[in-house]
Amino acid sequence: MHAIETHADGTAAFVSAREDAWHRLGTVTRHALTAEQALDLAALSGWNVRKLGGIHTTAEDGTRINSPDEFFTVRTHPKTGATERLGTVGYKYEPIQNEEHCELLNLLVEESGAHFETAGSLFGGRKVFVTMKLPKAITIAGTDRVDLYLAGFNSHDGKSGFRFNVSPTRVVCANTQKMAIADAVSSYSVPHVAGAKAKIAQARHTLRMVWDYADAFQHEAEQMINETLTLGQFETVCETIWGPLEPNPSVRTRNSHTRRMNTLRDLYENADTQANIRGTRWAGFQAIGEYLDHYQPGTEDARAHRVLTSSTVAWRKQRAYELLAPSHTAQRGDDLLALAA
């Protein structure tokens, strides 16, 4: 199932400014957006998300049963006007409209100079997102540019609250850089607050998180770019992440393993995207990220879905970072790469 919501008239609940973020669905714009414009263009406005009492009808005799502690969240569909169920929640849950985040998002833009890049809904409206591109970019070792994005996510199915994630993206290959770095917060839940002063404080707290994470990210990346990595070491890292080929594998499993390793080797040794960093631990990390974002089996839509929502993709990127970052290997006394040298 593709995560991005597509309406019956062919439009997608996704809007992108200047570059399409993870895939090519949606509307491309050529101007920075306000929060209100982003919501309108991505069909995120006027949903009127609300909570209804849970009522179940039995299949046997059609009896209607009320569930006093169970409620449904529903929305008014932005295209058809129909009422649609989004999720099941408890009696304490209070819906928050997409528009209620506009003030905070606009404050972030005003405080940072960012512009709105993308907005969209996922899984039939159960989750929504807005991303902003920040004006500050990172240049690793003076040669490799990484842009900074701030992504805001909210759910209407009761499974998660509103939260921000910092999402660095390497310009040359559009890899999303998912790294949980010690002592640097890359994600936090946003409490619902009232009042202008509280929202301004919230915006500034968010931006401090971004800049602190950016500094830590740059430090880790520059350590990686200054350390060499042989092809044998790179292959060992890949085998550790995906696991070695099992004994007596099926033809399909063997072929899948061979294709993956051949693609990973080619990305590491020959890809133009590694030209200015080739032979380094940073190049190994980028080759694995590029494979996960752009080359692993599946359609472009399926890969885009995984980038946004898959815990497996996030885990593999994090594992690659842990195996390749000198700070991690030194802390653990990890001799994995030494053995493969």
C-alpha cells in the first residue's frame, strides 16, 4: 500500500516546493509557502476532525452495541465531503485540527528564515506531515553539502502526537540521513500550548534542537570522512546489517543476496555521488543510505513509502552509522572493521 493519500480525482495529498522530497507525487511549486497555503494545496484544510461514540452492529442479528469507552475519530473528506473514519481512540483523546499547528509552523519560519517545502497526508488521512527547509546547510569537510529539513508529523488515529524530526538530506544524492547521535536530540513530541509567548518559546526550543543536532551531525560526519574504508570492510558492514547468506539458500535468496551486494559495491566503488568522498567511512554510510532510499527492490512509490514510514529502513541506517562512526567503534572497542582490513 502506498502511504501518500491519493484522491479519486487523481490529485495527491502532497505538495512540494522547489524539489520533490521523497517521491514525485503531488504538486511542485516554485515559491516558498505559508503554513496556510501548504495546507490548502495539500488538501489538509477544513477536515473538521472529530470524535464520535463507538457503536458496533453484530453480524448475527444486527443489534447495535454502544461502547462507552471507545470512540472513533472521523474527518470530512476534503474532496468529496463524505465522513470518513480515521481511527479508534479512548475517551480522553481530544482531536487537534491540522490548522491548529499553523501558528507554530509560521513562527518557526519567522524565527529561522526557513520556507515550507512539503505537506501531505498518509494512510488515508490518519497521519499528516509538513516539512520546512532551513536556510543553514552543513558542508562536510568543505566538500559535501547536506541540507537541513525540519519535519512535523501529526496523527488523527490516536497512535502518536504531534512531533518534530530533524532530517538532514545530502544534496548530491538526496539521501535522507537518519542518525541518532549521543547527546543530540533529533526528535521531540510537541505539547499543545496556548498563548503567543508559549508558542514562541516552543518554536525557539525546536530550533535549538535543530542547531544542536546539526553541530553534532557535522562533527560525526567529518570524523567519518577523515577515516578510510576498504572494500572488504564495507562488505563486512553490509553483511552485518543484512546478515550473511544462510547455508543452502534457495535460488531466489541467493540471487537476491547477490544483486544487493553487487549494487552496494557498485554504489561504493563507482557511483558519481561518491566521487568527492570515495574510499571513506562517510562514503560507505552514504552508499548504504543511497541503496535504501533509491535502489532496494520495489517501485519508486514503495521506496518512498519506506523512507517515510519504515522502522526497518531507519534501523539499517542507524546500524550503518553505529558500525562506521569512529566515535561509536572507539567506545565499544569494536574490531569488526579491523578484522576485515
